[in-house]
Amino acid sequence: MPSEPAPAKRSPFDVSDTEIDEALAVCDGDPRETICALLVGQAFLEHEMSKLKADASAGFRRRRKRVED
């Protein structure tokens, strides 16, 4: 009985043609508008990450797990 191959693991950075088509469709097929929307989204995420980093205390960021004996 042949077994089906396991699906290939997908990197979070892999983008399918379908996903590209969906992004273009959202912007009515305009590639410049699609790129603009993606860049705005990236800038928003970078801004949110910088706010989260600033809100975390220095002690929290340096905290390491203790090894229990």
C-alpha cells in the first residue's frame, strides 16, 4: 500500500502564486498600488515592533531562564 508523501515544510517566507494573485486582485491588478500597500504594511509592522520593544523593560528583555537543579 503506497503511502502519500508528507507535505513539504513551508517557510514563512515562501509566497505562492495564488497569494501574489490575491494581493494584486485586492489592488485591482495595479502592481504599483500592490507594492505600495505592501510597503505601508511593512512600515506599520516595523513601527509596532519598535513600540513593543520600547515598552518592554530592560530587565524583561535580558531575563534568562534559571536552570533548576
